[in-house]
Amino acid sequence: MGNFLVLTELFAPTRGGSAVWFDKVYRLLGGRSTHILTAKVADDEQHDAESPLTIHRLKLERNPMLKPESLPMYLRLLGHGIKLALSEDFHSIHAGRVLPEGLIALLISGLVGKPCLIYAHGEEITTWNQPAKQKALRFVYRHATGVVANSRFTRDLLLDMGVSSDRVHLINPGVDIHQFHPDLDGTLIKERYGLKGKKIIFSVGRLSRRKGFDQMILALPSIIASVPDAHYVLGGIGEDRAYLEALVADTGVSDHVTFAGKIPDEELPFWYNLCEVFIMPNRKVGEDTEGFGMVFIEANACGTPAIAGIEGGTADAVVDGETGLRVDGTSIDEIAQAVVRVLSDSQFQDRLGQQGLRRAHKEFSWESIADKTKKILELL
């Protein structure tokens, strides 16, 4: 085993949970006989030269003048995918998500008579509400040989759609325990941002409404009243940056908030180490919700407790009262109380951090995730 054709628009060096997941797992599962068909992105040449996989890059661009606008992507992926599948003896055809990759993988697998595996992340099921898309994704999920759900939340969504339970396999995303680990010295970063002597609350992610960063800002006055040296550091870029900056000013907490912007990959483990607690109090916005939350596991892998919202698939990422806390992301009071509880009780903070560390290393290393994936592939 190890000879797979993987269709995915998102793949390293693109940042983001799915892109990292596929890169890490398939590096462990295969070598040159595993082919990745993905999008051409900035800095991909150096990444691909160092990868043990065979990576094919296409310009995957949408055309707003067409319906569907992703039709050019469909055609490019389909044409190149068929060419590869006919020239190589693949064990199975994999898709990083249901549309367009999953539909194309299903067509190719039928053409060459190979099993088809599709990854489900949750957000696509809850947010792709157009009738045509819903009909298409139901068809693809139901006809795939196997579907990998990233959380129990996503698995339940698939079952509600009528996907056979024997085709749905639960595999949570993982973490690079060689990159994310305790005992990293963040002193220089603290000095750079003037954070010495502060109790740091840290968030990182796309600056979008469902992540709950605005709710954390609104909770800061209550937190500061109990923990005067508390300081909130928010890393990431996104459409909500101006909104969040205005909210900080309106709330009167400018002296207690730092916008760190885009954090380099090599610095992120240091941030998890230097903070007292990581928080992403996600909430549901419309139908958009968090499918899992790899950032919680990254924090735990560094020995740091994590606070998550209760919506979506975060129950698989954060065990309430054991590796962190889960709160109602719509409740400013709950968010404030959870943060104060962790910041005010060092023994509680240490216990959550150590339990999270053990769980992350035992259950979420990429080696463990690859092993689980291999067992599923043997069943296809």
C-alpha cells in the first residue's frame, strides 16, 4: 500500500488545517507512488522539491462568469486525474473534500474500478445550502466507498444525510508533536511585544466572526477586574481585523490587547508555550460552525490548557474539565469566568495543561493519525 491518487485544492505550503493534515499523513503513508493533484500556490516549488510524494500542481481558478463558477477547476482536475489514474496502478482515489474534488474522485474511481475515499470537515455540510450543492454532496457522500469524518459532530451530520454508518470512519486531525511541544522559551517574543510580567491569553486563527474573538474582547473588562495583569494576544489575519480593532477601542481595553498579525509557523509553538491559556470561544454564525479545531490540540501539545466554544465538533478537541474548558461562545460571562478560573488557579491550569499534553501525544500525533488512516484503507 502507499500508491494513492489524492485530489485536494488545499495542500501545503498553503496554511490551514486541511492542507497540513493531508501533507503530514500522506508523507507517512506513501512515497513517490502516492500522487497529489493540487493547486499551484506561492512557494510550492521548494516544498515539492523536499517532499517524498509526487506532487502535480494545476492553476485552479474559478470563473465568476460561469455557472458553476468552479467549472474550470472541475475540468482541469478531471482531465489530469483521469490521465494519472490510467497511467498508474493506484490502490484508491482520495478527495480532500466533497466538492469539487469528491465528485471528480468518484467519477475517476468508477472509471478505473478503484475505491474512493472522501474527507468530510463539517463546515461544508452546514454552510453549502444551495439546493444543487446539497443534492450533489449527498450523492457523492452516499456513493463513496468510505468517508472520513473529522469529528463526531461531522459523523452525525453524515449519518443524518443518509450515509451508511459502515462507510463513515472517524479520524480527528492531528498535531506535529515534534514541532509543538513544551519547554520552548518565548522570552524574546515577550520582549518584542512588551509582554513581560503579563498573564497572556492567546488566540490564533482567521479573524472571522464564528471564531468568537470579538466575544473574548468583550469579556476582557470582567477578566481584568479579577486579573489586572491579564493581556490578550490575537494572532491571525482576516476580514474582521478592522471590526475587532474598533471593538477594542470601544471597549476601552487597548492597553490589554495586542494584534500580532500573521504569525510565522516557526514562532507559533513559542506563543503556545508563553501563554497561560489558549482560547477560541467559537460560536455558530448562521450555519457556519467549527468542525473540530486543530489549534486546541496544538496548544495542548505544548502543555497549555485550551478554552473552546460548545458549538460544532470541539468536544472531540477539548475534553471539558480535563484538557481545557468548553463554554457558550455567545455568553460573555461564561467566557470571562472560564478565563479567570484558569488564570487565577495555577494548580488547575497546570493540571489541565499536563492532561492535555498527555492526550495530544497519545492520540493526536501524526504517526497515530496515519496509522488509523492506514487501517481504514485496508478495509476499502
